Amino acid sequence: MKKLNYVINILLVLVVVSSCKKALEVDPISTITSASFFKTQDDITGALRGMYYNLRLSATSDMFFLGEGRSEVLTSAAAGTTGLDKYYKNTLTVSNPGPNWMSFYTTINSANLILKYAPNITFTSEAAKNNALAEAYTMRAFNYFVLVRSWGGVPIRTEPTESYDPATIQIARSSVADVFKLIKSDLDKALSLYAGNTPSASRSSWSKPAANALKADVYLWTGKVLNGGTADFTTALNALNDISSSDFTLLPSYSDIFSYTNKGNKEVLMSVRFQLLDVPANTGFNYWMNMAVRVISNVSPTTLAAIGTLASSPAENIMQIAPAVRSQFTTDDQRRNGTFYEIYDNSNNYVTSITTKGNGVVSSGVRSFYTDVMIYRYAEVLLLKAEAKNALGQDPSAEINQVRQRAYGSNYSSHVFVNGTQAQNDAAILKERLLELATEGKRWWDLIRFGQVFNLVPSMQGKSADLLLFPIGVTIRSLEPLVTENPGWQ
């Protein structure tokens, strides 16, 4: 990761020199290293902001394509594909591997800096220091969880990169077991440090409830994929029970969860904040810009009104929710209109669909794709709880029906879930997750966890299980000579 470390070093080592040629010929008169920078609580506060900014870079598109791009959810749209079909057609190669892991290690490095320097800094209170450390531990755990699900065993870095030393920077991959050992250890440390059991004020930074949701997610994965079994399912359920529901609720209107004017609402445990004025206009849009329309004609005034303000460049309709997925939403499910809108021309021919869930905000006549990216929200907590209970042989009906009550409203009586066999319940939970969480970057990992990739993803049928992991790719391996390629992609 030579290139990444080079960037990190630039950010961490600030050399103050005169702009004149003479000054360039003498030694720097002032050097600020990370050791000299991290002196006060404000420095750690700034470092936390930087850590969350780095997470936003990953959430702009990489987290979505890793977590959902290769599933059955997407297909091409009106404006072609611009190469994004490599995900849903599963035609990745080592030279065209999709996202790499650079941005995730940048965020991990930010967390490592905080974990190294915060303990020796005086804070206004011990609780404030502990909370900063808890957020950093949770962030590191989350990023390694993304990494291990995407690429399997990865290099483990728990110390910050502060200088270029090949002996410490260029390291081999650790085992999947060791990566999960670190993730679980970090979460245990984080949960012991959070002072309260409430979300952060903005619900866009880590908190104890969000860390418990992550813990449940982790243990459901290891329980199912790594054969952790009953012990892991029990740990997951306990973590979900530890989330105080007093501050969380399902919003009556599904669309309100993602509304730009309703950020940090009562359904959100943890999100990645995207905001106007954070970046220059028309830049920094997140992945939903690929599921909008910029040009449309030969449609009715009613359709134009439903679409609203068209997208602006660089947004383009280059992917949409696939027909086989759209057809699973019944017309009495409010999640249908809250997730997508189908466009037909004046001759009633289907044109394309847009994803209404991530339609961003219109300001000064321009649509900007700054819908927050959800990491965990209360509906998913309920469905994770249903999954854990079912894995333990318990009845998951209460949690599934809470989600359905909101979805179907007055028609809920036609959609009541009734407890069945474990296999039947798992199938229902997996489908409910599709309807509830479509385009939120969850589906590919859900399919792996439930063991349904080869049954439900047409482009994966008949392929090797080795291909469930992403290729590491030639770029990363050229920067990390000790890293080997994943089986099946050599």
C-alpha cells in the first residue's frame, strides 16, 4: 500500500517552509509530526471528524458495490452501463476488480492514530475520552468487517502509519479467523467504554446501540458462515436485546427515513452523513446518482411530476433495480414507491426506473445526491433479531410483523407472518430484508450469510464458491508484494 501510505504521510507530516527558492535549499524550520500534533482534546475531536470524513469516502460508492453490486438487485438502465455491469454480471477480473481496499485502510489508520494518542491526552472528563476511544475501536471493527467479508483474510494493521518503513508497511494477509478475533475484541473494548446507551446527537457517529448492531451483524456472520453456531447466535441476540428501543422507532412513512430534511431521525442508529455545502456543487454525489435520470422525453406530465427535478451531470441512469426484484414489491407495500419509480413513455412502453430512496435534495433548481447512507437503522435491528431468534429455534414473528405493519399499513392483515420451519422462516426473513433494505448496500452479504448466492443470483449459477470473495487485483498486489491473490481469481 505504498501509494496510500505516501498520502497518509503527506497528511501527517506538515513541513513549514518559505516559498522562496533560498528557503528550499535549507533544512525545514518547523516540522509538525503526529506525535507533536496530538496534544489536546480538540486535536482528538478533529481527528474523529477526519475519521468520519474518510468513512464517507468509502460510503460514496465502494461500500455499496461491495455489499450489493454483485447481487441480483441491479441491471443496466436507459443510459447504458459505463462498465458497472461487471458487478451484477459478475465479470470482475484481477485487472478490473472493482473497489480496492485503500479507503478502508485510510479510515483504519485514522482510528489507529486516535487509539494511540488519545489515552495520554487530558480530556474534560474520563467519559469524553472513553467515548472517543470507543468510537475509534468501533470504526476499526466496522472497516475490518467490510474487508474480511469482501476479500477474506487481509493484512492486520493496529498501529498507525507515521513513517515509511517497508518492514512494517508491507505485510502478509492474516487469516479470516484472526481478522474476526480483532473485530470481536475491538467491539468488546468499545462496548465497555461507551458511557450511555443512546445514539449520538446526529446519529452519524458510532454509539453503543450502533456498536451492538454491528456486534450482532458480526456474530450472525460468524455463526452462519464460519460455523460459530448457537454460541454466536446467542451473542448476537443478546447484543440486539441490549439496544434500548426507547429512542428508536419505525417511522410511519417509509420515505421519511431517507428524506434530506429528516436526517438523523428516530429510526437511525448509524448513518454516513452527506450534506449540501460539504463539498463543491455537483461533486461528492453518492452512488444513488447512478440510478436517476438526467434526460427524459415522450412521457406524460404526470410522470414528469413524479420524477421531479431531473438529475444534473455527472448523474446518469446507468443502473436500475432489476425487474425480478421490482416484481416482488406488491402495490400495497409503501416500500415500493419509497424505493423505486417505473417510467413508461406515452405509448405505455417501459423505459427505465429510478431509485426514489436516494433522490437527494433539490437546491436552486439542482438535484444533488446527498441522501445519507444508512449503516444501521431500527428496521434492520428487528430483522437481525428475527434472524438470530430463528437460528436459535425461537419464533421470529413479532419482529417480522413489526416491519410488515409499517410496510402495509391498513392492508397489514393480508400480510401477517406466521411462524413456520426454520428454513421457511429464513426464506421469509431474507425476502423481507430485500424489500426493506434494497439499494442500502446489504444484499450481497445477506445472500452469502443465508447461503443463497448460487440460488438467487443468475450470473453466479454454476460458478465456484471461491468467487464469493472479490479479487484483490493487480494494483493492490503491485503495492503490497506480500499479499497473495484470492483463489479462483489468479
